[in-house]
Amino acid sequence: MQVAVLVVILTVDEGELRLLLIHRSGEPHLGRWALPGGSLLPAESLADAAARKLVEETGVKDVFLEQLYTFDGLDGDAPQAGSVAVAYFALVDARRVRLRAEAAWKPGWFSLAGLPDLAFDNKRVVDYAITRLRNKLRYTNVAYSLMPESFPLSELQAVYESIFGRAFDKRNFRRRMLSQGILRPTGRTLAHGAHRPAELYEFTSRQPMTL
């Protein structure tokens, strides 16, 4: 049985939750878009393979990366049908990402609201990842991986709203975030036009933690 590793790489940019996809330059599914992934290298662990693919496609490491689920049946009627895909998902700050520039197997960001028809039933993997992410935001600090070192609370709220697809009350969001113990004020502010300077916050830890 063949084992492949897939990585669902997510970011929030310009108010949208976006997914990194690869334009396939070979069969099967030539010309279609798919999740980054591939086979294990000799003596490579699943986690190391996922981390390697993340660095290859985005140039970043030391971000949130977690095993998502093990899928079978993604290949359909392809010759390698019957293989197993171990999926991971990662959260990256789009401002740190540097995508590969090669024309072959070209990477690209896509809004979750307008995904192309994906190869290998990858949509099933993506849907599972989005559900997992929304659940994790309720009881962990993993949003740190989508944010810069310091930020106003309005920027963090915009990230949450992009992921959940709905608006949050500003006062309630602020109260909830500050009551969880995952944020602390930096003592600095950010001037924004003629508006009152916004207080900047940072995560108390930039490692995954449960509330």
C-alpha cells in the first residue's frame, strides 16, 4: 500500500481565508489543482515529510503544523487507487511566505469561497481541515501562526471573522480574547490616520497551547 502526505496550507490575506494549491504538471489529473503533497523519502517520518513540503512550498517553518486525518479512497479510479493519504494542516502568515517561482507544478493561493475543481477528491480533505481549524480556534491559541509578532485586536478579529465567515461584536470579541490568557499588551500603540492609536498585543506563547 502506498502512503502519501498531503498538507493543507491556510492563510488569511486581504480579509479572505485562502488555501495553497499546486497546478499539476503531470498525470494523473494533468492541469488540475491539488493540495501540496507527495511520497515519503527513505527513512522519513510522516511529520518530517509534512514539514519538508511546507518549507518547499512556502519557505516558512516554525509555524503551526498538525496531523489532520488519514484518508483513503481519494484516488478514485486512478492507477494508484487504494493508497492512503496522511493529511496535515498548517497555518501561515501570508506576509512571511515566499512561493516557488517555477512554472512547473506552480503554487497559487485560492480563496476558500472560490476554489477550482480539485484533483483526487482533495475537497474532502479541505472541508475537514476547515472544520478542524474552526473548532481549534475555540479552545487553543493557534491563531498565533496567522499573525505578526504584534497586532491590534481589530486585526485579530478580522482573521477570526475570515475563518468563521461571519462578523463578531467588537466588544464581546475583545472581552473573550483578553479573558483567555493567550494575549498580553505590548505597551506600544499603532497610529492609524486621524483615529485614536490602537493598542498592540502579542500572544503569550507562539507555541500551541490549550485554553
